[in-house]
Amino acid sequence: MFVPDGFEPPLGLVGDGFRLEPLGPEHNERDRAAWSTSIDHILASPGYGPDSRWPHEMSLEANRGDLERHARDFGERTGITYTVLDPYDGDVIGCVYVYPANDGEHDARVQSWVRASRAELDAPLRLAVADWLARAWPFERPLYEPLLG
């Protein structure tokens, strides 16, 4: 566990134009549709790049396995992943990942992405998550790369 014993990760966050909830297999089809149509946009997002292991093409079944792993990680407190949803229609807009940094300098590594068709939410999501990390999480040195430009 990378969060202290007794810490209960928040079950969500509501922002302007989005809401977060824990990611799970129930999001499979909407999640895959979001990232698979946005690979170039995700790879251009802070924390990703040409050497990233993800995103890469995968079947709906393989994506479900990935979401099941994220749900297990959440339950075991070894990593916390949220899906970013449209507050009106529930469509998947993106994801936020909170995992151990493993770099000896930071206590958590946070990454987020939004689908290319909702790129206008990149900055508002990052600002809301950065504020949320500062006020609701037990981390002292999270790594959450800022948007450039």
C-alpha cells in the first residue's frame, strides 16, 4: 500500500464539466471508445510520450482485464484510478491514475488524460485534480506534470 493505513481514497470528485468515480469493468466499452480514438492526444499529454507503455491497441476483452486490474488495485490501495465522466450523459471523457512514484523523490505519480474530442477539459481537469490532491490526499510530494504552453 502506498497510502497510509486507514486512509480511504475519495470516491469521486465533481468539477466543471466532469465528474470522477472509481474505474471498473462496468466502464469497459465507453473507456475503450474514449482512449482508442484519442491515442495521439493522450501521448501528447504530460506524463505520456513516445516511450509510454500505454496507450496501445487492445481488444475489448483485454481492456476489461485492464479495468479489472485497476479495480483490484483500488480495493487493495496499491493504486487508485478514476474514470472521468460527462456529468450529463455519463460518457467516458478520460481517466486519472494515482500510483506510487517509485522514483525515490515523490510519494505518488499522478497521470490524467481526456479524449481528443474533449481536449478543452485538459486544463480544468488538471487544475481540479491538483487542488484535490493538495486538500484531500495524504501525499506530500505528488508528481503531476503541468500542461505546457
